[in-house]
Amino acid sequence: MTVQDNEKKTDIKGRLYLIPSPLGENDPAEVIPAPVLSSLGRFRTFVVEEVRTIRRYLSRAGLKGKIEGLEFHELNEHTDDATIESYLSLFDSGNDVALISEAGLPAVADPGAKLVALAHRHGIRVVPLVGPSSLMLALMASGLNGQSFAFCGYIPAKTDERRSKLRTIEKVSAQLNQTQILIETPYRNDALFADILSVCSPSTRVCVAADITTENEYIMTKKVAQWKKTGLVIGKRPCVFLILA
């Protein structure tokens, strides 16, 4: 093989596979399709949000005893742009890379989106695989408008700013007959829920969807006036909120 042949081989880029993960600590086989689980053994390079979590996932998914030979690179909210740019070399010589986030689908409300953007800038093929989305599962189960919806992501943490944003979200929902989907850091779930009940109209419908796909799953839709009578405490668990005015 000539030097030129070696250079051409190095120029070949692998693909970026987006690997879903469970939304909770349940058996991966309960929520991840079998073909996705069986594909995990072919990857040697992983970009992950938190190494310890993903090592545990891979072990439960059938790779127990094989993890020490794998290569892990972290990409989370603290990863700087220069580090992410350096991950381009992971695709050299046709090496395929697996991206896995903490829970659910990579790159959706997830810092892994920056690696996907990098792949597109450099012509690297991106391959999304099937798995659970807490946002879509919550929408499916909410009974709210699934024809028109918007994902608002995280809204401001400060009380005054959060309440102002909620008023805007409710107004848009009423104008467009559009379901608004929100998420929050688990320890602020109850503060957000309290502000929703405080700000929104009594007739606005609100769905609380917590611990989706786990044995503690809770999904319920009520009007604000009805929620005020329940005294629900959500606690520190993964939760999706949906609003339809």
C-alpha cells in the first residue's frame, strides 16, 4: 500500500449513530428495540453525557465484561467548543461513533446536538436510531392537541421571569390552539407547577407526565381549577409539563 493509499484511507470518515437510552433505571429491553441493543456491540467509540451512567446502561444492555476495551468521550453542558471540535478526529479511518445522552433521545434538549452539528458541517452521515422520547410519549398520553404543538424547553428559573414566560406561553397556546411542552430540572418541578397553577386560567388544561416508561409512571391531565384541589407534589423526578389554553 502506498503513502497516497494510506492518506485516502485516513480521509474516509465514519458515521455518527444517535443511540437512545432508557428514561429510567428499568431493563433497556423494555424500552429500546432489540435491533438497537444488538447494534451496541459493534461500536468502540462513544461520546456520552456522563461516562458512569452510560457504562451502567451498556452493561445492562448486554456488554457486561466488554466495556473496559471501549473508548468514552464526554460531551455535556460543561464541554467547550474546542473539545467538541477535536472530536472530529474520532471519525478518522471510517470509524463509526455512537452518541448517547443521559436519557431518551440524543440531541433533543441535549448538548449532544453540538456533535450532530459538527458532523453535518463536515459531511459526516448522521444515523438516528429508534427509542423513547419523553416529550412525544407525554404528548401522546396527554389528550391535548397533537396536531399543533411546540417544545418550549427550559423556561427561566427566577420566579418573576418564569411567571412572565408562562403568561406568554398560555397566550400563544390560546391564540394557536397549540399544545406547549415544557421541561424543568427535577428539583424545580414543584416550583414550576405552582407557578403554572398561579398564573394560568382556571380553564387551561395542564398535563403532568413524570417517570415515563418506569414502574412509577404518572400521567394526568386536568384543568388548572381541578389541579388546585389535588395538592399534587411531583418531587425530584423527570417530568414533562404540557399546557393547552
